[in-house]
Amino acid sequence: MFTPQGPSLRELTAQALSSVEHGYDLLADKFDATPFRTSDRLLTAVTRTLESLGPFDSGLDVCCGTGAGLGVLRAVCAGRVTGVDFSTGMLTRARDAHPTAGLVRADALALPFAPVFDLAVSFGAFGHFLPEEQRTLFAQVRASLRPGGTFAFPVAAPPPVGSRLYWTLWGFDATMRVRNALWRPPFVMYYRTFRLADVRGSLEETGFDVSLAPVETLGRRDDGSPRCRLVVARKR
């Protein structure tokens, strides 16, 4: 994380003590040099999985950040590609990387779109939404999709209980809860609040038919289960 191109500890601290929106404005210029940016390996794997589910016309990247997911949409969508995010700084970086994409500043909990998209995707953003906000988020995405439209996003297999990654994520979430109890404005970012069973139920209650597609190029765990699944939610 602490590379010449990435943010310093001081810059990360300033971000962590800001609101989510202002924090990402501060981090935008160096965000792509952090491990928080979705990896190209995952983006390529999701692209290959989506190619088997298309064709798609227009695409929407929800919480697009600096635009990493817009490349996925360009690869699988024949029509226009749009990204939406509430950070002006992140959208500026996305515009530099994808000058022909439509970019809109808006809150994902109040999307300003008519039902015009065939495909919506999102990468790495769901930790910014509390569990009680998930149905609102999914309802907003659904309202932006045409009938039969698809909302797709990857979900990694949970780390084994007791593993180093398990305790790292647990410790991060615990730290954020303490931070938000003691400091305002809150910075909502949790890794362990987006559980697949709960998410699937919320999507179905919101009006989606849900299936899971293994992202095979990312491999399988020792027990044979996929390391990553693509949630494929189709608007009823």
C-alpha cells in the first residue's frame, strides 16, 4: 500500500477521518495505486463470465469509482456505457480513463435513471452500505434496468474461520465500528456485512430472480467450491 505512487499513512488517516464522499475525493488521485482498487485479474474473470450471459446493449457501473468496471462494460455491451458515483474526485479520474463514457454524480441510494439499462454491475462498493440499506440500493438498481435486465456482481468465498484473512477482516470491521462510535462524520466501510444468503434474499424480495455463476478462471478451493461467484440477478 505504501508505494511511491500510493497514498501515505498520513493521507490514509485523513481519508479515514473524513466522510465517505470527502474521503474518496481526497484519495482519488492515488486510488488506483492502492489494493482497494478492483484487480485486473478479477475484472478479466468477470468479463469472461459475463460474455457467456449476454448479449447486452447498454450498461451501468454502480459506484464506478475511478472507472475500473467501465472496461468490463465496454467489453460486453454493444451500446452506451455509464458510470455513477457520488465522489467528484473519483469521477474526474474515471473521465480521464474513459472519456467517452457517460458519467453521473449521484447517490446510489437515489439513482436518477429511467429503466434504460440492460446490464448493471458493481465492484467493491457494497461495504459502504449498511445491511438495512441493501434493499433500497437493489430497488434503485432494479428501477434503472429494462424489463429482463441483469444486475451482476462478484462475491468472493468467505475466508475460513480462524484464518489470517478472517481475523484481518474481523479486526478491520471492529476498528471501523469503534471509529464510527467515537468520530463524526461516520465512514461506512465494512467487509463482513455483505453475506451472500442475506443478499440473495434481499434481491429476491426487491423483484429479482437470482442465480449464481462460478467465476471459473479464479479457480476453486480445496473443498471444490468456487473461489468467487458472480451473482446474476434478473429483473422480473
